[in-house]
Amino acid sequence: MIREEQLIEKTFYRTYLQESDEKHAVHELGQVYYDEQSREESFDLSYIRYAQGEYYFHAQDYETAIFKWENIKNELEPWAKMNIGDAYYQLGLLSAAEDMYTSIETEELTLKSEVTLKLFFLYTEREKLEHAYDTIQKAVIIDPDYPEVTRTARDFYEEQNDDEHAVKLAVSEAIRTQKEEWFSVLTSYVKEGKIKIFSPDYFAEALLAMYEASRPSLISFIGALWDSYKKEDSYLHWIQTINEMVLSTVEYKEDADWNQIVELYEKTFKELTDGRYYLKELQVVIPHLLACWLKLSTRATSLSPAATVLAWNEIFPGQIIQDAVYTAEEVIFEVEHNQNGSEQALQLFKTIKNWAETHALEVDKRVSWWLEELINSNIKQHFLLMGEEGSGKTTFVNSLLGDKFFKSSSSAFVVLHDDDELTMSQITSSGHRYLEDQRELVKEMEVSPSSLFQVKRPCIFLNEHQCALIDSPSIHKNQETRNELFNTSLLADGVLYILDGSSPLSENESDILYQLKKFAPDVKVHFILNKVDLIASDAHTQAVMNEIKSKIADIYPEAEILPYSSLHPFGQQLSQLNAFLSTHFPYEIKEKREKRTANILTLIRKVLADLLQKRVDMEKGLIYSIEWNEDILVRLKGLTNKLSDLQYEKVDTVISAYKTLLKVSKAELTETIPKLLKESSALINEDSDFKQIHITLNEKMNAKIQDYIEDKLLPTVFNQLETWISASHDELLESQSYLNEMSDTFNDIYEEKKLSLQCDFSLLDDWNRDITRMTGRVRYEKENILLKNKPTQLLLKGAGKLFGTMNQSNHVLFNQYKKYVENESYEEVTNSIANKLFLPFELFEKGLNQDVSSFFQGPIKEVENTIIETKETIQNGNEELANMRDNPEVFYDPLKLFEVNLLQQDFTLQAKKAYSRSI
């Protein structure tokens, strides 16, 4: 029987050799061939030829091997074709080898696998990657168990950096074989980040296969997937996938093998509820997450998931599987809390604070300060001092401090610490600062009673007890102070209530104590009966104490009273006070740890309440800001209109005044010049040289006009222009005064120096300069008064030249010239002089509109910019308000999730104590 291994390795020929003697293989195979051929009955030489071809192939005589194999006609024919392809490959005839391989048709799986693998290697060598992909995938389909098929496929995909096919192969092989080898490969692919293109549910079957075959591999695989998807958008989808597997497949056992997954669930819950996700996304994930977390937990690790299940069920009832709720209730009843809850509480506080800061919200610095104060390991206990005005609380504090540090009762909360040196500081909602001296401390306490103050100074009592005192305002202060007093009591390890020995426990005090008990039922309260020096005797003191106890028996039945006198030496009373505190406020580490955690949770509640209020205040603030800016916008637009009207008014006033000035000056010139010219007739007499009289007279006329312009007209115009500038200054100054009033009005509204509305008075300097230049540069150009070609002038000039030498004619010429000069209108000459003289002033007039307008440009531009800014503020405010109203989940969802975390820690703290199934 022919074995497939012989055909694969081409060793079938050895079956014909005696004792595997290959030295004479050619001779022996030839003899077998001859013997077979010599048989009388029918013979089949195919087997011998096939064996000979194998031998020649090993001897590298590939052409002879091909010749032998080409003549195979029995069941070995497909194998012979494969061998021929191998021979072509060895000869470098790759195309012929490919054709031979692809021509093989067989149903034998082994041969199919061998041929397919040979084709794959041939394609990769010829860089026909598409054919290589198809071929190796076909090989895996034919027989994935065939030696080296899946390994070859994996190596090929990895060489091609083809993560998709590599992961798909690993998943299918992990599911099919359930072998550690493929579990390990798949996990390594996850860790290398090769699965990002796959949906988490693609690995569901692989998870089930590992669950059935290998728990350690499953846990390692889950952890790798968790870390990988945590950085992707499909993170929540992954959590849904693993939740479905745990709920539907994992059987509950007290098995610590799941501890790593339990830790991942806990860490994931904290991350999902740190404010980055909205409830809409989480409500389809968290309920099952919590059920899975609880299901996989051991008894030792079950308290935290149980408390979380109950907290979520409290805030979002009906979402969690009921069985998980019942299990959580049993755990809370039975498992004792042994965890360090303060660390978790601190982490929650930091998470909330970080979230607030990223949303431009500030956590009250007083709360942050209290947090640091409460976790101060140097302070074992905090005692809150309470008492009415006149109870002697201040003298009691001073007696503990050893001097009269406080002169009057406190109007704010003061925390007293022991320290080597005196330091005082003030903590407000926005920050912390140190105070220079006691005087500043007293002043700030009066000015800012809502602040928190800290005083550190040497104090024997505080040092011995390693405690801090919280001095408070008198209890008869306003309701706000009383609320703060009650809230502070939650942070204290106990209350020392100071009573006035002369009039102990008034009705008002009883009412306060009743309210305190109702507000903080777990806070220990004991009493200091102060001013016992005013009581007649010890017996009387005891009677007063008995009376007080009877009054408070219904409120604080276990409360004790210590008689005390702040006037007696402190050393005499120190031992009694120490014993009183040690007995009634004992320090127990576990109790203190739980108290510290409870205090931190109290502060977190305050932070959440403050943030909710800030959200309300933010919306109100936006609405107020929008309405305020809309009102301002109306005012600014009104101011713009007023500025435009004012600008037009002043332009008109200034230009009209200037025009009037020029008109008057022109009128004077128009009236004066003809008079001057007519008066020039006096320069003509009978002795005049009438041949040259028109030239002489023209010169003298021009001289008179020039003297008039330079000596009278221009100085007059210059003075009038100065008067005009002065009047314009007054007009513009009036406008500036109005704008100053407007800027003051708006700045009062803005409560800052928002608008200045300063006009540009430099134009007046420019006008002065221009006027000086205009009047200084005016030069009179001589006019051709009598040298024109008018008929009358031509006639007179002709007559003068003709008769000028005849003395008897002078009288006639004299009369004619004189009559002409005196009767001429000189309108043309006057207009010419006026036009030339006033041309610069008229050009100056054309620029006045722009000049006066530029005077107002600064305020107009400033108001326009403020209007643009105001509109942008309104638009941004409306968009922000719309966003707040349209997307309330951005703010409220994180706070709701923080509330779940807070309640979870509350339940954890109260484990095996006071949890009720009614919750």
C-alpha cells in the first residue's frame, strides 16, 4: 500500500530497493522495469516509471524525471503532475510549474493541500499577492489541520502587515481548535492594537471558546480587550459584549479566579461615572455592568459592588436585575465594612473638583480647606464650641489659650490649632490669605463673617489632646449663621455647649439643642457650665446641673455637664477638663476613620449642592446678562443717534458761521473797492499826461487796493476767523461736555471705565495753522483796471494819444477821464479781486464738513465698537443659554452620577449597621 508520506516526500521508489541500497538504485529500478515488461500477462509500468522519476528528481536530473512522469496513466497521475510542477520549479520554469499545478484535478485532500501550498509559495515568489491571498485562504478552507497550513497563513498575513486577515484567522482557529497556542496568538494581537477595526461582539464566540477551554487564557484575553477598547469609541459596546457573556454564560461560584475582572469592573465604573459620559449612554451599560461586577465578586470583595448596586437602584429604580438587588441587600446586611473609605471619598472629591474646573466652575475654597483639615493626621479630634451671647464662651476659650487673645465674642468661625508660632489666616470661598496681626483678624471677622478663620498659636491644652477647637458665632445670630453652625457640627467629633451658670439653658437654647439633635442625631453633645464662680455654693451648683439634666433628658439623655470657671486658674481645672473629654469623647481609631470618611462625604454633599446652585445661578446670571446687555444696546443705539444728530448740528453751525464770515468780508470788499477806485478820480487833473494817464492811473489804483487789502481787509478777516475758531471751540466743547456726561452715565452703569468718548480737538490747532498760512500767504495780484479793451477805455486812450499834446484839448480829456473813473461800476474788477483773494478761504470751507465730522469720529467709532461687542455678548449669551436649556444633561448627568458614587460610599460605610430593605 502506498503511503501519502512517500508520495509527498518522493520516496516511493525505495519500496523497490533491496535493503534501501541507493547506490545501485538505477540498476535495480531498471531491472524491476525490465522484469515487469517481460511478464507474459498484462503489465503496468506506471508505478516503476513514477519511482524512477522520483529517483531522477532527487538526483537533480529533472528532465528525465519529467519524461518518466509524463507517462503515468494510473491513480498516481495527479501526483505525477504535481511532481512535474516541482521539477519545472527547480528548473526555474515558474510559469510552466504554475500551469502544471493548476491543471491538477483531484478529490484527495492531502494532494489538494500540497498543491495549494506549492501554488501559494510560487505566487509569493512571483509577487502575485492577490493570487497568494486567494490560494492560502483556499488551503485553510480545504484542511486547516494540514501541517503548517494555518502557521503559513499566519506568517504571510503578519509579513504583509494585514491585521484584518491575521485576526480573523486567529479568531477562527481559537474557536475551532480551542488550543492555548491560538488563544495566546489572539491575545497578543489584541495587545499589539491590531483589533481596532473589529466590533467587540466579533470576539463573542472566541470568549466562549476560552471560557470552555482555559480560564487563565480567558481572563488574559478579556483584560487585553478591555485595555484596547478603552481608548476607542466602541468602549461602551465592548462593555455590553462582556456583560452579555458574563450574565448568560458564567456560572456563579466563589471563585477568586475572577478577581482581575472584578477589579476591571470597579475601575470601569469609576471611570464611566467621572463626568465624561451622559446618562443616556450609560443607562444601557451600567445596570448590567453592576450585576456582572457583583456576580463575579467573592464575599471578600462583594461589599463595594453591592453598595454600588443599591446606590444605582436608589437613584435609578427598576434598571438593575432584581436578583442582583436582592444579592446586594444580603451582602450589605452580612458583610462588615473593613475598607479605608476615606481614600475612596477623597478620590471622589478630586473627581468632582476636576470636573468642576473643566466646566469653569470653582469649588468653594472653604470646603477644600475643611477637607485638608479633616485628613490632618496631627489632629485627632475637632470640638465645636457653641453658646449664646453672654455665656462666657469667649472667656472659656481665652482660659484654654492662657491669655485674653479674643476681646469679644466671635462673629465668624475660627479654628484654633496648637503651633510653635502665632499665625492667622482667612479662608474665603475664592481663596486663602494670611493676616498680619490680631487687629486685622478682628477687622476681617467683622467685615467678612462668612469667611473661615484659622489661628495657630502655642496652647498646652490643644497640644496635649492633639485636638482643634472650632469657635463659633453666638447661636442667636441670623438663620444663615445658625444653618452654618449646624453644618459645621457634622464635621466635628463632638460639641461642647457652653452654658451661663447664672442663667442656664434658656428656652431659646433648648429649642436650638432640639433642632441640632434633629439635624445631626449622631453628633455627641456635652456641656460646660461656665461662670460657676457666680453660684453661691457647690450644692447650689449641683442643683443647677440636675435641673439642666432634667431639661435636656429628652434631647441628650447621655449628656454630661462639667462645672467650670474661666476666672479660676486654668491649671487647677485642667485635669478635670482632660478627664471629662477623655471620658465622654474617647478616641478610637476605627471610629475616627469612619467619622473622617463620613465628614468627607458631608463635604462632598455640600459641594454637589453648591454646584447645583451654581447651575441655577449661571442660568439666572446669563438671563440677567442678556437682558442687561439688551438694555445697554438700546441706550447705545440711542447714543449713536444722538451723536449723529450732534455731529450734523455742529457741522451746520460751524460751517454756517464760517460762510457768514466770508459773506460779510466779501460784501465789504465788494463795497469798498469800487469806492476806492472812484476816489482815484482825484488823481486826475488838467496837467496830467493824458498819453500815459491810463497806465499811471492803473498803477495807482492797484496800489490803493493793495494797501486796503493788506492793511485793513486781511487783518479784519484774520481777527474774524480767530473769533470764528473761538466760537467753534465753544460749540465743540459744549459737545464734549455732553459726551463726558454720557460717558460718566454709561461708566456708572458698567461699573467700570468702559467709554471715554473723547473728541479730537487737534482740528482747532490745524485750523489756526491753516488760517495763519492763508492770511500770511495772500498776495495781491495787480488787476488790469484801465488797460482793458472796453470801448470807452479804447476811446479815452486813443483820444489821449491824439490830443494829449494839444493843451487846449486837456480840459476836455480831463473831464472825460474824471467822469469815466467816477461813473464806472468796476464790478468785473471787484469780482476778479474777490475771487482770487477768497479762493483759499473757499477751499478751506470745503474741508470743514470733513473736519468737524472727524472731531466726532473717535466717540462714534467707540460707540459702534461697543455696540458690536454688546451684540456679540448678547448672541453668545443666547447661544450659551440655549445650549444649557437644550442640553441639561451636560451639567446634571455628571452630578447625578456623582450622587450615585456618594450614595455608594454611604452604603459601604453603613454596611451591617442601619441599612433598610425599604430603601
